[in-house]
Amino acid sequence: MSPEISIAQELNIQLKQVQTTIQLLDEGATIPFIARYRKEMTGSLDEVQIVTIRDRMQQLRDLDKRKEAVLKSILEQEKLTPDLEAQIRATATMSALEDLYLPYKPKRKTRASIAREKGLLPLAEILFAQDVRNLQTRAEAFIDSEKGVDSIDQALAGARDIVAEIINEDPEVRTIARRMLEKKGKFVCQVIAGKEASAQKYRDYFDWTELIKDAPSHRILAMRRGEKEELLSLGITVDESEVLPQIEKKYITSVGEAADQLRLAIQDSYKRLLKPSMENEMRVSTRQQADEEAIKVFAENVRQLLLAAPLGAVSLIAIDPGFRTGCKTVVLNEQGSLLENTAIFPHNGAGGEAEAKKTIIHLVDKYHVGAIAIGNGTAGRETETFIRNLSLTIPIVMVNESGASIYSASEVAREEFPEQDITVRGAVSIGRRLMDPLAELVKIDPKSIGVGQYQHDVDQNKLQSALDDTVISCVNAVGVELNTASKQILAYVSGLGPALAQQIVNYRRENGPFTSRKELKKVPRLGAKAFEQSAAFLRIRDAKYPLDASAVHPERYALVEMMAKDLSASVQELLRDDQLRKQIDPKRYVSSEVGLPTLHDILAELAKPGLDPRDQFEQFSFTEGVNSVKDLRVGMRLPGIVTNITNFGAFVDIGVHQDGMVHLSQLANRYVQDPREVVKVQQKVEVTVIEVDEQRNRISLSMKNDDAQPRKRQDRVDRPTDKSAKHTNKQNKKQQHAGGDMATKLAQLASKFKS
């Protein structure tokens, strides 16, 4: 069966859809481009389906490469038969392929190979046959002191070694053992003796047993991390009574001495060869599955964070708060350019507070500031209180500063602000995050944003690939303003990359703003293919030709012009007049290249050209007077913002410099299997404090809307929660929040940006 047919069957889609998608990918088309502008060719497959096809095709191609290598190896050994070749070519998984190859795989010297060298293979065949009555006599014939066989027992032991290896290499036996381990195998985890104190964060796993098939990814990764830190011992086991009888049934066909020896060989094969091999394989496969799930969680969290609502193009003050060293304060214009920077000391006594008040009011008036952004790190809530007490009539917003320090020390920041120190760069990043989270966060490695689950424990190459896919998807879903975009965000545009992004910036610097998409063709090294892939994702606000500000692809401009001509109108009138657009019958414009899916997309875009798909910015404020863990009381009902989502629950910022944990069982009054059914990153929520552990700085929260009494820990946690993840999440600081009674002002600012 061809890889394309396999994928079509697995995804329950047509073969032609798979073939066309693979062809487009092989030709260099990007996933966002295929999903948006090649719907007729793929049957309207979405990005998730296209990514699945791409990744599955790569797996099958890797499998085919491995098959060819295996066939070549066996052929060189002159052991390849037509039947074996057919079996190898028909394998559907890597494990099945390796099972077939195992008997022919070059090995170091083994007990079985030594026994073969001693001439004991015929005796092993006798054991398999089980038709000899006087086994001792037959075995005596193989005694040969020169070969190192000095007794009957040694002869039988060597024969058993050969039998054990043959059984271990039997694909059917390996399948039996693998399936049994998958079905009834268990993780067995224990604390290493003497390390109880240092392993307290793993105390739920000090004596833990769980079926492998039931273990969620976060528990697997937690136990593996504890094992890596040499605090826990982690084993995989299955009851031998579940496996051995099935193997014996396959081989033992009689009773007698030979059958008894064969039974001993089976037991040795399982304990010494098969069981360790299967356990190692299971460790690898469960690790891969856990990695995939954790990466999926991380990527989805990053997507939600990148697509958070932007405040928009507003002049603002951004503050990176601090106590002793003061609060670095910068002013940015509507485009995010640095206008002025200074430092204020509102927490250094009355004199410092008075001077800080004077400075802020002066900057607000001088630059007509429309909002103030405050980082949510050390002194964040205290600085927010100081600013709110100034009674300004502009939004005051707490902004997640996670990763800002990484940006401020990066080459990107040094290139943008070569004359400024890292504190100024960090404050600028905080302000720009409020204006447009996507445009600013793409400058930081997504792994540094802090919304992952065991991100440092998973396969880093796979993680990077998934996060790159996510950033590319988000950037192209929103679209990029060609004349103001940084080279960092341009690099994620479909068909571009870092080199062409730099060329666009260089061209813009030398020739001024782009006046049309067509002008992109003048950019050095930006060829026809790159233009095709990127043009529709690059927008020119207030362009002379109106479609250059939309998501309509230039290859469909003529089609839109035809629609306008048929209505005796201009394209501009078509964009402006809803009644004109309602007169368009999309079926009239169906052709061999353009179908109804694309036509419906075009009409939707004409109705709202260049619409930002992100939510509108909303006001938010924490509860006044609740600034630290010490201010919390069980039963308090507080507003918060979801900062991170894991498989075992969600972390929520309630404004106390430490995120609280809403366990899976506390997310709703109903059963919740996946936290993403209920919450998303940046979502505003109401939570109830159900437990406060000041000593360990941990907060347990509930989103249930009943009035039940706070539950004891053992009542609300039916499975171990991931304490390590909670500990790591201390650095998962808060997301952006709006404060003050300024809903109207925020709506106006957001509306201005959207338009």
C-alpha cells in the first residue's frame, strides 16, 4: 500500500486530497498558503489536516528508507528470500520492521553465538522438536572439551541459550509481549532511599503504581524528570503469568525432558532478553507519546498567547517596575518607537513618590499618552497602585513580562536600541506587548514565554518544529503590515524567511514605504514563488489600490474587478457598499481554477477587508488590597486571568505575584476531561480560593460556581497533581490586564486599531 493511500485511510479523506497536498508541500508551498488559497485543490483541508499529512508522510518516508536499508543489509548477508522481502515491504510500523530484522541484525558476541560456535545448534533443534525420549544421551554426544563443553549440563545450557535467542527474535512472540505490556503493563515508581527530603516535590510518586495505558503525559514526564534527577526510581513491569503461558503455548507441544528444557529456555528468554527489550521499547514509546502531548499543550498555549487581544496603535508609557533600583519608564509613540526614557522612584519614600508623580503627569501631558503599561514582576502591583492613585483618565494595564529580560539581552534588542541599556529595552518590550502581543512576542524564542508543560524535558527538535508551525500559523492568520513590520515578524510570513525579510526591510529603508503589493517584485531575490506565497499575507494600510489592504490574493484581483464591472461599479465601491455585494452570485464566477470555497472567502473579505481576527481588548482589574499570598483567605472570590494550561488544570493570576492552580476537578461543576474545554490562555475568570499554603507559596483555586465549603486536599485531588510543574510555574508570571473604570476608552482605542 502506498503512503498516500495509508494516509487517506487514516484521515478518512480522499486519496486525491492527500496526493495534491503532498505535491504542493513538495513544491515548496507553505501550510497557511495551501489552507487559505488552494482550497479547490485540497478539498478545503484545514491547517491541522495539512500538518498531519505532512508529518505522517515524513514518518512513512522514513519507514521506507529504513526498509531499503534493512533489505540491503539482509541481501548482503545472502539471506534475503522473496517471502521475507514481501514481509518487510508490507510492514506498517517501525517496530514491526525491526522485529523482522532482528535475527539478521549484526550483533556483538552473545551467549547464543558462543553456543553455536561450540556446535550446539543441532541440540537446540532437538529441544524445539521435543520428540526425543532420552535427552541426556543425545546431549552427551555434544560434549567436547576442546570446544569448551565439558558436561551434559553445559551442553543443555548452551542449547537453551540458542533457543532463548531464537524465541526472543520471533516477531510473533515480540508482538505478544508488546501487546500484553501495552494492555497490562505498569509504571512502578519509588523514591530512592535516603533522598526523601530533597525529593519532596515528587512526594506523590514516592510509592506509585499505575497502568501504562492510563498514565497521562504530565505524570510520565514528572516521573521521568524525578528519575533523571536521581530522586526517583522508575520501572516498567508486567506480571509474567500474563505473558509466559502465551509463549509456551506457541512452542511447547508435548511433555518430557525436551519440553522441560524448552520451558526453561522460554523463561530465560523472557527474563533476560525479551522483557528488558520490551521495557526499553515501552519507555521510548511512552516518552514519545508524552512528548507529543506536552508539545501539543505548549503549542496551543503559545497560539492563544500570540493571538491575545491587542490594545492597538496608541502612544503610551511603559514601566518596568522595581523597588531599590527604581522603575524604568519609557514613552512610545503609536508605532512603538522610543521617544523618551527615564527612571522614577515611587517606592523610595515621600520625596521619591512626589517626584515620580510629577514625572508621570508631565509625560502624559507632553506626549498625549493614551495608556500606561506596567510589567507584572517585582513591585508590579505596588507600582500599579501608585499609578492608579494619580487619578489619570487613561487605561492602566498590567502586562506579562515573562521573557522580556531575554529579549532585552538579545541581538535583536541590541540591533533595535544599540545606545540603550537592557532596562530600557525591557520596558520598551513591555509597552509593545500591550500594543500588539504577536508583533512583539515573535522576537522571543517561544520556549521562553513560559506557557509550557515540561518544556525542557521533551524532544527539543520536535518542540521547536511545533512552535515554529504555531508562530507561522498565527502570523499569517492575522496578516502583517508591510510598511511597519519588523524583520522578525516578516520572517514568519508565508514564503519569506529571515533572508527575504531582511531584503524587504532594506528595500523599505532605501526606497521608502511600499505603495503596492506589486512593488514587492522589485525586492532583490524575492522571486515569483515567494511573491505567490507571501503577497496576500502582507497588507498595505491606506494603499492606493484598495485590495492591497485586504487578504484577497493578487492572483484574484482580476476576478474581483470582473465582479465590480458586472455591477457597473468600482472595486472601491464594491468594498464600501453592502447592497452591491449582495447582488453578487458567486456561482457565476466558478471556473476550472476558482470554486465556491475561494469565492466565499473573497466575498467575506470584501465585506471586512483586512479584519484582524483577534478579540477586542477588554478592561480588567485585580481586587484592590489583595497584593500578596498573605492577603488571601479561603473562600475569597477573586477575578483572575489564565496564564497557563496543562493537562492537569490551569494556572490563574489573581494579582499576588504567584499564580494559583485550578485542578482539573475544580474547573467546572461537570466532569472535564481536557482543561481546554473550559479555559484558554488570557481568559478572564472568576475563582474561589480553596487552600493557601504560605510555607510553600502555593494557592489552590476553584472555578466551580457553587457555594460549597472549601474542600480538603484529598477530596479534590483524586490523582497526583504535578508539583514540579507548579514549582516551575512560579516563573509563569501574569498576562496583560486592563484596570480602572475605562471601558469606553478601551473600546475606542481597540476600535481605532481594528479600523
